[in-house]
Amino acid sequence: MSKWQSYQPLGGEETPREANGHLEDGIELDKHNAGDRRPGGLSHSMRQMHTYVGDRTPRRLSIFLEPLSWAILLCVMLLIIIIGFWFHGSLAGSAPEDILQYIDPLIGTGPGGHVFAGASLPFGMAKPVADVTGSDKMGGFAFDGSPIAGFSSLHDSGTGGSPSMGNFPIFLQPSCPNITECYMDRSARPKAYDLNSVYASPGYFTITLENGIRAEMTAGERVSIFRFSFNETTSTANPILTVDASDLPSSVGDRSIAIDPETGRITAEGEFNPSFGQGTYKSYQCIDFRGGKLQDYGVFNTSALPGYTNTTTSDFITRYYAPRQGIYARLADVDSKDHIYVRVGLSWLSVERACENAETEIPDWSFNRILEQAQKAWRAKFKPITIDSTGVDRSHLRNFWSGVYRAFLSPQDYTGENQLGWNSTEPYYDSWYCIWDTFRGVHPFYMLVDTVSQSRMVRSLLDVYKNLGWMPDCRMSFCKGLTQGGSNADVVIVDSFMKKLDGVNWTHAYEALIKDAEEQPKNWDVEGRGGLTSWKEKGYIPFQDVDAGGMTTRSISRTLEYAYNDFCIAQMSNATNRQEDFEKYSSRASNWQNVFNPDLESMGFKGFPQPRYSNGTFGFQNATLCSKLNNFDGCYLNYGGHETYEGSPWLYLFYTPGDMASLITLLGGREAYLSRLDKLHNSGVLYMGDEQAFLVAFLYHYAGRPALSAKKTHEYIPSMFNGTITGIPGNDDSGAMGTFVMWSMLGVFPNAGQNVYFIIPPYFPSISVKNPQTGKTATIRNVNFDPEYKRIYIQSAKLNGKKYTKNWIDHNFFLEGGTLELVLGDTESEWGTKEEDVPPSLSTGLYFG
């Protein structure tokens, strides 16, 4: 447990006054064993058993007992002790382990991680947390040293770029007897907080501000509930609750807030800008409070300078710079022993729907009921995975399960709340930040443990295609997001198809794939692909392509990504007996070779992808450009962003996941390929904080050296990926970083878009996954497991008792269940090294399973 996790949520149902007695005691958790985070019921039962045994022990013994009596007495005492320890152990062994104890939502909340630390349901819309003022506020809260400006209920997780949402933040000040002396504006009101007060667990977040207010929050589907309490020295004379018309990125737009003078209900609606896309969206909220009576209310309309006038009208509408305006409600009859509750209903459709959502989900104002429901929902998500963690350091369990947890935060399920007016009964998911990041590990993870959600997400993507013309690569707040590379929803679709996902209209899905491959949208910055005329005629995206409609940058990385997109389509074409399409797209899948310049030298190696003009001649981009060695920030999504995206030509050289065998041949064979791959890992060029790097850690498998892939994962986990607030090397990107940890520690890693998983030893003695479609369980078991991780090399393997030499496995293992047994040693072996043991490639014959 980190030092920021000292506060625990309150336990039991309560009224405001009744709960106060538990304020300092915490949840039903043994305070002396808080570091264990064991369920309180088990701790109490164990203490009761010790008391029971002790009460049966004689208080005083006579020294005049006969020797036989002494012997009998000692035997009885020994028997009681043995029974006690046996029963004690039975209690501990019979209770299921609560996975929530291992999850730390604060991992990645240090600079750069941008992880959402607050309360949420899996894929939940309501995401309340405390919002900081610093530059790392993309997820609302961050350990960046900046104070708290408010508490808002809409957030995303792990994003880069501009902050996202944070609409209509609330703020509570403990005492405001003179309204003209209260700082309500977000530039003046922020408060520092006690570092040791910050605590988060699935469905719960709490923090204590320097003004003596402790804020707790939990979430339902479409509603947040906050519980504010006061310390003993804090004055509660006329606390003031504010709601302002701002959001985290300080966007501008038409907004209005109103207060009902009878009930104190505050309603808010407004227009906002997305963080990484084009257009605007509308947000609606319904805010109620309990714990004090409404004394008065008004509108604040401020500037950045101190000293301003507060008006006393009940509503306002602003047309230009909304963030400095809002409504306040001043309360009376608040006892310092009371709580103030604030319920925030949310909707994307209307204020009326927001109020309905609040009243439907939390009619009883029960904070703890909502928290318990959230915890139950999270436990259900983790249930398919079972770990034997004997001997494993607790930090590895925290790292693994926290990565799993973050993968379930996004995308967000807005079904029934689509404000775009589609006539559709399909699921609607939003906050796709971005598929370029998540197709590699997040969506294959759902195929492993949550196929129901993955099916709904695929249907949602296809519904976007049906209504808007193309599937998105990135999408947020009902707006089209910027496309970073290829049309990578194609990879998500084909990955799901290859792994036999239920519940999808695959004919419709194939139409969407062909649309991406063949038709160029007017604005391919936000959907589809660009440069398709050149792509079809020349076999690559030219440098400074004349094909208008988007940013003509990233010609190298787009060529490589389009090639893999077409490889994925070729697989589905072949599997569905569309032979003509298969030949077309398998040919285009080799287009990556058309930007390979065999003459370019870098760091002692020759041959790299390079920009290429329309006339066929090569341009130049330094092979280390946009790496940690050379202008790291030079390849972002802008008009001067160079020809690779968020990575160097050194990195993109290895992005040929559909045909690694051809790349090995192109580079001069296995040994030359391995030398090049080692140089990438060991020279400082590779940056593990971007998702393209994930697959690179496992590419040794294609050269018959799976042991080196295992070695690389242990170099990166836990040195770069660990259980601290800085425990991820870059933006979490909707759980992408978390799934790299999860897959690596699970013992397989997917080549997304294919029916292929690379095998390495799990970080645990064994791990099992129950398939949600078939109900079958697949187990990966280590023999000679070493918790010091010196024995990390596979010596031999058996699949269901039979010898298994391939260094990869397909999804049928997870569909049909079985046991993969790995015998480990401390040196590299011959296992998985032969030509017939390596994963398939386009040039060596496709594999469908």
C-alpha cells in the first residue's frame, strides 16, 4: 500500500449523524492489519476464534496435581491448540480472496500517466474525482503538487493532449458568513490537500483539503454521490456549495445554470469542446444536496482578479467565456458532526433525463449502497481470472490486478444516452481514446475475459459505420477524434472474428472493412484512410502526397499501418471464401516493403523505412528521429509532424506483424535480425511509453528465441511498469499500458488481429482463465517456478499432457480449455527455436486455427 492510501471508506448504512461515529474508524477492516486489506469479516472471525480458545484455557493450575493428571491436562491443552489452529486455517482457506485488496487506482497518477483515479463502474459514464489545477489534469486528479479546484463527475482515463470533460465542477467551502469575502472563482478557490489523505479503490475515492473538508465519492451508472465531512476544528457556519460552468480544458460555449429556490436543486446544461477531436457536444447535470438548509443563493460572475460582486438571481446564461461564472448555494443549520451529501445526475440528452437518472439510481441517498454495488460489479469483472500466487511478492499482484482494472475504465457505455439522434437500438460506446492505442492489448483482453462487452463494442463500432459512414480510430464526447495512423478498427474487427466472437453481424462487419480499404472520406483526419489513390496505384503513401483531405504527414507509419490493416482484411477474406479479395489485400499487405530504403545507414546498420516521393525516389528522415535520442517530441499529430508517428524509423522498421518472416529475410536472416532487435532495445532508441513498443518486446519469438522475449519483459516489469504513482512510462491510454503488464505477467501476448499468442512463463506459479463464451478454463502452469525470477526460461512444454514445442498458441486454447505446462530453468534452451516452432507469417502460410 502506498503512503497515499491511509484513509478507508466508511462502512454500513447511515444517516448523516449516524455515520459520523465511524468517521475515524474506517471501513470494516482490522486497523492493525490495514496493510493486508483483508475483508473485515474474516479479520473479525479470526479474532473471535482466538478469544474463544483463550476463554477455555484454565486461569489457574494447582501445583499439587498428580503426574498423570498433568499429562492428561497437557494433552487436552495441546489438542485444543491444534484444533484452534486447524479451524483458524480452515476459516482463512475457505474465504475467497478479495481481489479489490490488490488494486491501486493511484498507479499512474504521477506526471505523464494521466490515469483516472476516481470512482467508476466498469465502462461507467459517471466518473467523479477531485480535479487538480496542474498540467497533468487530463484524468482530473494527479499527484503533481497542484491544489484541488473542484469535484466533477465526467472524465476519461490515460489520455494525452488536452484535458477531457470535467464539466460543471462542484466545490464546497466550510464557512462563508460574508458572501463578499468568499472566493468562488476557480482561479481563487483551489485548496491544497493532505497527501496522506488520498485513498482510492474500485468505486471509491477520498481526499481531505487543507480547509478541513474531507470529500468521499462513489459512482453509479449515470450518477455520482459525494459525501463531505468536517474535522473538529473547522467552522461550519454557512458552508457554501458552488457549481460553475467550466470544464477541464477551459473550452467556451453556450451554457446555463439554474437553482430552484424551494428545493435548492441546481440544473446545468452547456456546450463544450472535445479534447482530441472536432465539433462540440452537450452535457446536462442535475445537482441536489442534503445535510443543511438552503439559506440563500446567487450567481457569481468573476474575473481573475480578487474583489468582485455576487448577484442574487437564480439563473444565468452565458454566451462567451463561461468558465468564470457559476451559481452558489449557501447553507444553514449545518452541524460539524453532520455530512453534506451532493448527488449529481448525469445525462447527454437533457436536464430532465439527468434528474431522472439521479432519482432512479439513488432515491434513498445511500452512499454505501452505491459503493457496495460498485464493488460487486468490479469483483464480477475479475472473476474469470484465478491466480496461484504462492511465494509471489504482493507488489506483483498489485501491478497485475491494477493493470486489469484500468482496462475496464474505457470505453464508456453511453447506451440510451446517444445525443446524435440516431434511430438505433444498438449499444453506443464512447471515449475511444484511441483504437490506435487499444487494439494491441485492450480489445484482445476483452476477448479473453469479457466477450459480452467486446461484442457490444464491436456492434457499437459498426453502428458508427452505419450512421456516419466509417468506423472511428478515435472518438470522444460524441465527436469524431483524430486518426493517428491506419484504420485500426479493422484490426479490432478481425481479431474478434478470428477468435470466434459471438453476437456480431459479420457480413456487416466485412462491409465496414472494405469501406475503409477502398473509399476515401472527405476528411480522413477523423475517419477512414487518406491517400488511397496513391496507395492503390503506387503501393505506398508518398511523401507530400497531393491527395488532399487531411494532414499529409506520417507517410512512413501510415504505409506500414495500412499494410497491416489490409493483412487483417486478407485473413477475413480468406476465411469467408472471398478469394479475389484475399489476393488483392494479401498483395497490399506487402506494401510496407515499398518504403524500405536498403541504403540508409544508422548506428552501424543498413536499411530502414524512409519517406518516398511520388516519382519513386526516397527522401530522408533520420532513423533515430522521434526517439529518446533525437527530438523525441517531433512526431506528433500536426502539420510539421514528420513521416512517422510517435516513434522513429528504427521502431517502425519492426512494424510488419503480418509478415515478420519477410522482414527477417530482408534484414539478412535470423542473426542479423536479432542484432538489429537487440540494438533497438539496448541503445535508448526504444521508448516503452508508446504502444508500438509493446509488440517489439516479443518479436524474438519470430527468430526462434522466445527466451529473449521473456528476458525483455522482466527488464521492463517492474522497472518501468510497477505499482507506484509513476508506475507507467507514458500515458495509460485507456488502459493500454495496464494490459501490457497484464499480458506479460499472464504468460501470453497477442499479436492483435491474428489468432496468435506468444508464450512466455507467467509471473505466477499458475494462472487460469475461464472463457465467458464456452465456460471452459485454460490454465498455464509453471514447473520449477522461481519467485526471484531467475528461472524464467522455458525448457520444455506440454499441452494437455502432450509435448508442445511451438513458442506460440492460438485462441482455441482459451475457447476449449486445457493446461499448458511449462518447465522452467535459469538458462535458455532449445524449446521453441526451430523453424517450425515460430509463429506464422503471410509469406510462410497464414494460420486460422
